[in-house]
Amino acid sequence: MYLIEDADHTLVPDGKGRTTFKSLAVVHRPDGGVTTNATPGELYDELERGLKICEATIKRVGEGDMYVDRTGPEYADGEWVMTDTYKERPEPVDPTEDTDHDYANQYGGYRARAYDATGATTDALIVALWEKLVEDRDESAAALQGLRDAVKARFPAPGASDEDEASEGGE
């Protein structure tokens, strides 16, 4: 990241009002002009303010891979520093009627994705149904029903109790 400073190491916004920018290919000077293919160092300024383009060092703090925030730039110990903060990703929490205001409209999609993730796909259900009805083998159907029951418990129908889900067959 780059920035423009004056002789007192005070940030000076560029011609677009930005305090930092990523490229030196086109620098919009505070005096309204444009400098192309700039390099760090003195910056021509029609108002003769003694401006410089500086590169800011980006320092990473925190553990984990989830980006949280960037602070700075701050001038300290003779250099400009920006700080990127990272943290561990929180464990995902299943949505519920209490945490998702649109749960009543979305729970079917939550279930569908969970069925696919656990292996209770439509194709698996068709195969299990065939094996049960045509080949008189219950193993696949029983295993898939266990997966489906777990998903239904994880994403219950809005306002339904466990008994309601079992008696209606659910989704």
C-alpha cells in the first residue's frame, strides 16, 4: 500500500480523497494533477508542499485465517505501518427459529443441503427404495432413514415438535 505524506509525516489525501492506494501506475495528486508510473519518494506538487509517496508496511497480527480488520496507517519508528488483524474462524452454528428470522422459509433448503452432505441424496433414496421394495433388502433404507431423522432433528419444521415430525413423516 502507498500513501502521500507531508514534511511532518502527516497523511495527505490524494486527489480522490483516499489516504492509501494500491498502485503507482496512476497517482492522483492532491493538487489535482496526475502522475503516471510514480515511484516512492518526492511527489511533484504545484503548491510546493514537499510531499512524498511512501510505502506502508502491512503487519499481520492474530491467529487464524479469518480477516477481521485493518487499522492504520500510523507513522511510528520512521515508517508507516498498517495492521491486519486475523482470528480463528468460529465454529458454524446451525440456524434455528431463534437465530434466523426467515427460518420458516429456509429450513427446507437447510435440510436439502444437509441430506446431500450426509449422503442421503435423491439417488441414494431411489436405490434404497428399489432394494427394499423389489429386492426385499432393508439395510440401505434403514441406514438412510437414520440419516434423514438426524437431519430432521437438526433442522426441525418451524413450530413442530419431535412427535409432529415423526407422525407427519417430515420432509
